[in-house]
Amino acid sequence: MQLAILIPINWYITLSAVLFCIGVLGVLTRRNAIIVFMCIELMLNAVNLLMVAFSSHFGDASGQVFVFFILVVAAAEVAVGLAILMMIYRNTGTTDISFLNKLKW
């Protein structure tokens, strides 16, 4: 017989909130576009963790299916974002976000 160790849902909520806040702080304070992308991914993963935790808590698999679709969209977003970032780096020689306002007309 296998014992299942149940972790309270409050711990998942707290961990997800902490990860999301770290991601928000990273997006708001960092200037490097690669780190900003990583912080956006951290925020998406915090939401995914929370959705899986609630899905498991309520015994409904629809949240886990929705997480799968979020991961697919996030992977496509990263691929397009990195491609744009590479083109910006080729043209400007930097990945600094504050430098991008010079691309305006």
C-alpha cells in the first residue's frame, strides 16, 4: 500500500503567487530582453502551477488540458519573440529594451 502525502492547496497558492511576483518584478525592472522573456515565462509557469493544483484539488482534468494549450502557445511566443530579438540584435548590436525607442520614426 502506498501512502500519498497531501500538500495543502494553500502552499501551491503561495508558491504560485511568489513566482508570479518575481516574474512581474523582473519584467518591470530589467532592461535585457532575454531576461524579460524569461520572467514572462516564469509568470506563465506560475499560473500553470496554480491551474494544475486546482485541477488536482477538485478532481477535474480540464485545467490540466488547458495548461497543455498554454504551454504550446508559450513555446510559439518564445520562438517568435526570440526571432524578433535576433533581428533587433543584428540591426542595433544590443538587446537593451531602452534602446528600442530609437527605432521610432
